[in-house]
Amino acid sequence: MRITNIKQYVLFSNIVYIKQRISAKLLYKILGFTNMNIEYFIKQIEEEAWRLEKITLEEMDSVKLMDRIDTKFLIPLSLMPKILAEAKEFYKILEINYKRLCLYETLYYDTEGLDLYHAHQSGRLNRYKVRFRNYVGSNLSFFEIKHKNNRGRTLKTRIQQPNEFEELLNLEQAKFLEETTPLMAEKLKGNIKVDYERITLVNKTANERLTLDLNLSFILNSNKVIYNQIVVAEIKQEKIGSSPIVDIFKKYHLRPGSISKYCLGVISTNNGIKQNRFKPDFLHLKKIINQYDSFTRAS
């Protein structure tokens, strides 16, 4: 049998695997799950994405939200088709060059001692993330700075750049960094490269965006870690308020977290690094992956 309806996705995403009572293989047969692989879910996600009304990059300019409140979530990949189906009524989807899953390539910068990571890990306000990002679908690249201020707001500034990843900041980037932040350019170097595919949803009636990042890979030197069983979601709002996507997430008992993609990459590629603040998020991520792997092995 194959998965034939959306209810089976919900069952798969919310089922609790109890080893003492029933084997995963038997559970698979009961629910009718076979061929439960990453490619299958990606195909279903793509199909759901094409059912949403589109918005262009130019039309989305009015909701750039460079000064905003961010809220992050970790979502099982298997739940994504259902979430997109329920979001269809309330959100449009960004389409660039006939693509709705768009590739992003990012190089994050930090000091030798990972000071920017540790500022986040310790929960410090007035902290920064510095990165070079290539928006592959639109053929645009930017040097970007994100500042989390002491009111918990995220302020994003950037300058357009040629599509060239460099370990050290060039003169234009260094000048922009030191004019915008208290950081010193000579202390920063390229640290982790992060690649993923992104779905961007835009609220039809409110100033709100949602990004859904899939197929994440983190590369540090020769160490590469891939998370393709999870989705990192981020809600971007002008101010915290009611939101259809928050209601959908609550329905599936998805809880907000604090871990960013950069911090997840640092934890995943640096054994033994301090991560106390992110431990609940990281354990939750591992739980999602272990549950998926248990079902996959049983199939």
C-alpha cells in the first residue's frame, strides 16, 4: 500500500512508538505506510506548495520586515504537507523563476573563539549574526547583519555583493560591519556554510511572513552534517499577535524554540561545545529524527 490521504500523514507525525507493545514493522502495516522516505515527503510538499496562491519577489517588497519579532519552530518533515494544506487559506507563497522551493547558500562569520555563537548560547541581548548569503533562485547575493536588540527585536541590514564566498571580509563588507556594529572586521572569518531549500509564505491580510527551511546541510571544513527529516520554521512579525500559522502549529503541539540555523550548525559540527540553552531544542530535534529513523528501518 501507499499513503493515499492526508490523514495518514497526521497519524505518522503524531504516533508514539511503544516498543514493548508493538513493533514498528507491524505498526507500519496497520497504518498502511510503505516507502516512507525523504523523497516521498518532498514530492508531497512540492505538490501542496503548487496549490497555494503565488506572490512575486517584487510584490513581497512591502513585507520585508527588516525590523521584526522572530519565533522559531522545529517541524517533522512528514507534517509539512498537512501544514501547507491548512495554510493555503491564509497565505500566499513566494515564486521565483517558476520555483517555490528556493535554494539558499550561506556562509556565517564568527571569531576564532566563536564569540557570536556564545553570545546567543548565553542568551545575551544586543547580539549579532554576520553572514554572506546567496539567493540562488533570484541570482542575488548579500552581506547581511542581524542584530537582536535588548527589546528582543531582530534588525536586519545588508548590502548587495557579487556572488563570491570569501573566508575574510572584503573592504566594503568590513566598512559596512564596523559602521553598523561594534564588531571588528579583522577578528571575523568564515566559519560554517549552511545550505537549504526554503518555502516562503506571506500572510494575505497581515504584515507577517513564514519561512520553512528544508534539506539543511552544515559544512565545517571536512565535516558535513545533514538534517533532512526536519524543517526549521521561522515566523516574522512586526509585533507579536494572533496568527493563523501559530494556531496551526498549536493544533499539532509544535512548540516555539530558540535555536537558530547557525547555532544548530555550530552544535552539530563542534563536539563538546557548550550548548546548555539549546539542549531542549537539540533533544527535541534528535527525538524527531530517531522517530523517523525507527519507522524507516522497520519498512
